[in-house]
Amino acid sequence: MKSTADFSGRYGPWAIVAGGSQGLGAAFAREIARRGVNLLLLARRPGPLEETAAALRRDHGVQVKTAAVDLSAPGFLEAVEQAAAGLEIGLLVCDAAHSHTGLFLDSDLSTCLRILDTNCRAPLALVHRYGSRMAERGKGGILVMSSLSAFWGSPYVAVYGATKAFLVNLSEALWKELGARGVDVTVCTAGPVLTPNYIASMPTRKGPSALEMTPEKVAGIAMAALGRRHFVVPGALNRLAQFFMGRFVSRTAAVTMLERNTARMYGR
Ligand SMILES: NC(=O)c1ccc[n+]([C@@H]2O[C@H](COP(=O)([O-])OP(=O)(O)OC[C@H]3O[C@@H](n4cnc5c(N)ncnc54)[C@H](OP(=O)(O)O)[C@@H]3O)[C@@H](O)[C@H]2O)c1
């Protein structure tokens, strides 16, 4: 692991965490704060943003700014720019995501487009804007949250899974392109993570499964991968599942398995 001085020298003095108010985003913010980097947290609701920011200031003594921004709204980038005015952003974490469970044709088109805007358009715009400034300075880091659902079509979460595939593909390419300009890019394809929203979305969930991980564990592993690997799957069992499904299971069988599994998980 990089020392605090190495980390803040390479990825400081400020980090943006898009989706930094709760769940994994808040865990990323804690990982960053404890390495001495100041934070600008983005999310829609001011209440959770302020609560998380206050805890980070109290526990880690870093500066924390917040901006209540809807990343799916057309003018979001200007709002982020305003909030980040005068800050040197050395690290960008694209964590915020929107999801919806249900059959594609039963979902409103507006919901599908909102997933696309939050999960693809927003990270693309943020990475373009702040990645280009990092490249000009010849240093910085970008961490993108994807999911194991990126690798195969996932019935019942079809649009969400497709947006996560976009992020893997984009991040892998940028790892090379931006890496050549001194900017580290890592994409994290997590399995199930015990965030409040994940738990709330599983009405039939019985208890912890071996694949589920805490947000703290996932954020710690992903952050440690930045600057070392362009791609990380937290958790040995999740890595094994991804390897096994990729090598030994046909795509047809994999999608059928995911359909059954997702239907069971979400009580469909
Ligand atoms: N939990 C899992 O099992 C799991 C598994 C694999 C990958 N992931 C990925 O990990 C990331 C975080 O997941 P999570 O479970 O921690 O999510 P979460 O608990 O739902 O938190 C999402 C964060 O993003 C913010 N957000 C959502 N929509 C937004 C928007 N339109 N504009 C601005 N901020 C927005 C939320 O705050 P507001 O609601 O206030 O806006 C919150 O801070 C996501 O990219 C997800 O795809 C999660």
C-alpha cells in the first residue's frame, strides 16, 4: 500500500466522490480521508451528504465540501464545476449509480434513460473533464465502480448491467490512454455489497451469503488496487465465480443462471 504521503502527493490535494454520501461511496470517502486527501462529495440529498461530511471532518481532520447535484440532470457538470472551482482535483471516484429491478418492457423508458444518464453519461463527462486536467498535470487517479453484472446480460437488471459493461470497457481503454499521461485508472467489478440500498432491495434475503462483502472491505481493496491494477474483483469467492463462469460456462447458460438467480434474489 502507498504511504499517506505518497497517496496524497499522487492523488491529492482534493478528491471528488460522486455518490459519496452513503454506502460504498461513503466508504471510499473514508478511505481517502484517512490518507489525508480533502473531499468534495456529490449526491442528490443534502442531509446524508452533510452527515457524512461532518463525520469525515471530525474523524480525519480533512476539509470536506459537499454539493447536492443530480448527476442524471442535463446541467450537472456545470454544477460540479462550480462546487470544485479553485480545487485541484487529483482523484475522481465514480461511484453513484441508479438501478431498477424488473422486466425491460415493464420499465418506463424514462427510468431506463435515467439509469443510462447516471451510470454512463455522468461518469463519462466527469472523467473527460477531470481526467484531462490530471493528464495536463501528469498525475492523478480515477476509480470507477462497476459490477460483476457487467460481464453477462442480466435479466431483470438489463439496463443496469449494460451500463456497468460500458464502464468496464471505457475504463480499460482509458487505463492505457490516460496511463500514458501519468493518470492511474482502475475499474472495480464488485459482487454483492452490504450497503443499505442493497439490503433494502432484497425483500427475500435470508441473511449474509458467502459472496456478500462489507462496503469497507470493498472500498479498501479497490483503493489499494489504484495505481497497481486496472481491474479488480474484490473477494476470492467473487473472483472464483467470475473466473469459473467466464471459462467453464457458456454465455447461454450463464445468462439463464443469472436470470434465475436475480429473480430469486429480488423476489420475482
Ligand atoms: N451494493 C452492491 O451490491 C453493489 C454491487 C456491485 C456494484 N455496486 C456499485 O457500487 C456503487 C455504489 O453502490 P451502493 O450500493 O453503495 O449505492 P447506494 O447505496 O444506492 O448509494 C449511491 C450513492 O450515489 C448517490 N446517487 C444516486 N443517484 C444519484 C444521482 N442521480 N445524482 C447524484 N448522486 C446520486 C446516492 O445519494 P442520493 O440518493 O442522495 O443521490 C448515494 O450517495 C454503484 O456504482 C453500484 O453500481 C454495488
